[in-house]
Amino acid sequence: MKDFSNWNSKKIQIHNFSSSKLYKERDIWWCSLGVNIGYEQDGKDFGFQRPVLIVKGLSSKTCLIAPLTSSDNSHVLRISIGIIKGRASKVIISQIKVIDTKRLINKIAVLDAERFEMIRKSIKEIL
């Protein structure tokens, strides 16, 4: 069961009290993705958070992201990027979306340039 009520309360807090963050392409951040509809990737736990890869900067207040997963499920649209914070991680390129940078919580890592370019090419191929 999805917890839309608690997410709505958290979303109001993020909107009212968070500030935009400085980010760069290739950064990996914890992000408040929230509770979403159907098969859209959700955040986890109390903060409704999930690590994301910053794919493209759009402005000082918005960016294009792709969520990460540590799931073992194999799929052509889940690209392995190695160990992030002690867990084998994959980028879910089918779930790219634009977010407000208020959703970004804290920077975890920076993806190496070679892997990032591989991810960008894979995203371009599905568009």
C-alpha cells in the first residue's frame, strides 16, 4: 500500500522549507522522490528518498535525473554503475524525469566520466 498521505505532508515541507541546491552533471544525490503512481519509481522509507544520478542540468532550479536501484533484477534499461555507498547500483534509464533541486538532499558521489557517457548514450538511444 502506497503512503500518499505522509508523502503529501513531506512534499509540503520540501516545497516550503527547502532551498535549491548546487549540483553538477554526473553527481549522485539522495533525493526525495516521494510516492508516485503505479510503476513510477518511488522513494523509500520515512523520507521517501532514493539515490539519483544528475543526467543534465536544466537551470539553477531544475535538473534531469535517473533514479538508482540496488535490485538484482536484470533489464536492458537498468545499467550497472558499480558500487555506490557499499551497494551494487544500477541506473534506471526508463525512469528519467525532471525534478526541482529542492528535492535534492545530499551529494553521495560523482560518477566517473566514462560510465556517465555510456549512460547518456543509452538514454539517447531510447528517446
